Amino acid sequence: MHDIRAIRDNPAAYVAGWSSRGVAEADGLVARILELDRELRTAQTTGQEALARRNAASKLIGAAMAKKDMAEADRLKAEVEALKGDIAAAEELERSLKAELLGPQGLLAKQQNIAADDVPDGEDESANVEVSRWGEPRKTGPAKDHADLGEALGLLDFEAAARMSGARFAVLKGGLARLERAIGQFMLDVQTAEHGYLEVNPPYLVRDEAMFGTGQLPKFEEDLFRVGEHLLIPTAEVSLTNLVREQILPEEQLAEPMRLTALTPCFRAEAGSAGRDTRGLIRQHQFHKVELVSITRPEDSEAEHERMVRCAETVLERLGLPYRRVLLCKGDMGFSARKTFDLEVWLPSQGTYREISSCSNCGDFQARRMDARFKRAGEKKTEFVHTLNGSGLAVGRTLVAIMENYQEPDGAIRVPEALVPYMGGITRVG
């Protein structure tokens, strides 16, 4: 969410900021926002003035009656009745304008975050900037697709999943199911024991307000699965970040950033991905992910962002998976992000890097939507916290990367050394 006062004070910055993120006619958008803001403030002023006049007239009625000036008392009563109508009309106009501008379905709620100054310009992924690489991509030996590998082993069954659930689901069996479980447990252990994240087991079903807080609603409702009055989480970012919604934290609680992690299933309709990665485990309606969330003071979020990315990179390095870090351009970032680094892992079958983690600093954008604040020691006023989120990592995509990078000539999958203890000493699947 955006601060209407900031838009009022510097509209040109928002025209430039939204234009750079692909918003068409951003100048007209900002003009409409300011017009609604002026109309809302006028309605509020009109209502307040009418209320003040009604209160003053009400007091004068008693004085007139005390003087037995019934004509004046009747005139004042008529004025009070008329002002009641004016107040009701002003209140109704204020409610309507507030909903149009500031409500959950309002104009401001639908506008994406403004990018940080050091985020590169660009309309799509072609303008993303590679920051670094780690590991040597596998370019020799077998390079079968993970789906072919899993089906040949009899441990990956898309047909059975389709019969019961439709497209974009999979059944994992035997050693492959155990390997996926091992990956998630390994990731959790690294993030909790080594990086100081607090493990959380959060709800998978949340209310609309929680989705609004992290930016999934109202714009991306078609990508969500609804179950009665609740929504299934597309990522544990929703549950973890909303732990501080409608809270005022003491500053000492944020002396070190609040770091939270969870291993949860994630549910995504993938409404806008028709024809993309239709085969295999890359783009599923249901998958597991280890999520990282940090809550910080404003001055700490940039350093925390770098730390979070390194926490995710550590997992890839421990698993021996070649990857690269990419700084996303303004046109390729997510709705709530102020700055995003993607980690892309090497997939031999495709001969390219594919996204496996996205780590974003959202600034105070989500905090404003969920009213998450903190109070500095000795200060009366509150400030909005900064929120960050990242994948540490997507379990299914990590399984894909391991299958393809650790495949052997006979079709078996070698287990990365770091995962052998989690596999009960098993070193090969298949």
C-alpha cells in the first residue's frame, strides 16, 4: 500500500516510479488518485463543518427556549434537522470515496510497489542483470529430463495424478518421495540451526485480509484456490508475514531482525501460465517450499536482504548445484517487491538456468497493508516495519535440479552427500 500523503507531496516520483514498472498512463493514474484525495478531504471537511454547526445550533435551542423565544427555537430545530441530512450525505460520500481510493478493492490497493533506486530499468526478464555465478554447469554425460528419469524409475507418476486431480499434479513414490522429504528437512535444519531462523508451523488456510496484507489480493485472485471462506496459501510468506499484522512491536524486539521460516505445501492456480512447463515438476498446482521471512527496522532491511539471499545460496552450495544470482529489472519484479534477487539453478536437460528462489525486500509496502508497526525507545510515534521474503528453497524445483545434475548413465540418481544422513545412508535412488 502507498502513503497518500507521499503521493500528494511528490506526485512526479510516483508517475516516474509506476511508469518504470510498466504502468500505462501513470500520469493519468496519479491525477485520478489526487482528484479522489481532494474530493475525499472536501467531503470530510464538509461533514465536520456541518457537524460543528449542528452542535452549535443544538446548544442554542436550549437557550432560546429558556428565553421563551419559541420562534427562534423552532428555526434552530429546523436548521438542526437540515444539517442532519447534510451530515448524512457527507458521510455517505466520504465512505464511497474512501472505498474507491483507500479500500481493499480501491485504486491504491491495486498499485504495485515503487522500485528501489538501484533496480535496473527494463520491461521483462531480458533486462535482468546477472550478479554472480557459483559452480560449474554440467555439460557432459547424460542430460535426461527429470520427468523422463522419474518415470523410467517408476517413481514419478503423472498419469495417476491426472486421473485423480487433473493436470499439474504428480505422485512421487519410494526413494524419490523420500528424497523430496529429505530435501525439505535439510533446508529447515540449515536455516534454523545455522542461520537463526525460527521454525513456524503456520495455517495453510487464511482469510482474505491476510492475502491483502502481503499483496496477493485484490490483483491476483485468479491465481488462488478458495475453500469456503478461506484461501489456500500460495506461499508461507502469507502466513509468516501476517504474524505481525495489526501489531506495534517494541524496538528491542527488532534489535536483531525477526527471522521466521516454515516448510509448507503451497497451492497456485497458475492461471497465467498456460502452455508453460506443462510437463514435469517445474510448475505445479501443489508443491512444497521452505520460506524465509524477515521483519526489520527500515534501516536494517537492505543488509538483511543480502543476508537472506546468502542463506538461500548456502543451500544450493551445500547440495553442489551450480547457480547464478540475478538482479531483477523493474518490469520483472513481483507486485509487492521493492528489490528482488532471483537464484537460478542449472538444469542440464534444458542447458540453461531456471529460477529456484526469489528473495525480495518489500520495504514498508506490506506493512502498510497489514498495519504492522514498531515504536522506537523513547518515541511516541510509531513507524512501519520493513518486510522481506524469500524461498530457501522451492523443494520440488530443488528435487528437479538434483535429479538432473546427479543423474548417472544407468538412469539412477546419486544422492548429494549433504542429504545422505537424511536418507538413512542411502546414496542412490533407483
